Amino acid sequence: MGPAEVMLWAWVGYVRNRLAAERDESGYTTQTVIITAILAALAITVGAIITAKVVSKANNINLGG
């Protein structure tokens, strides 16, 4: 096997490893997106609950009128 073939096989191995790494990262990215969406939905829900409670308390303030 000559130097050109060695370089070719080294390049094939490199490309194979890079493609395998990209496939592994794609699952992690999907998981991250799902977790981020869930956390955003929870934050919006908590914000809505706090807003409702603050508005309710504000409406119960007696202004002496």
C-alpha cells in the first residue's frame, strides 16, 4: 500500500468519524430543543399565574371611594 492509499484511508476514516459525531449531536440537539420548549411553557404558565394573583390583589385594594 502506497502513501496515496494510506492518505485516502486516513481521510475516509476521518470523514466516517465526523459523520458519526454529527449523527450523535443531532439527537442531543432535539432533546435540548424539547427541554427548552417545556421550560418556556412552564415559565409562561408561572408568569400567567403570578399576573393573575397580582391583578386580583390590586382589584381588592380599597381606595376609600
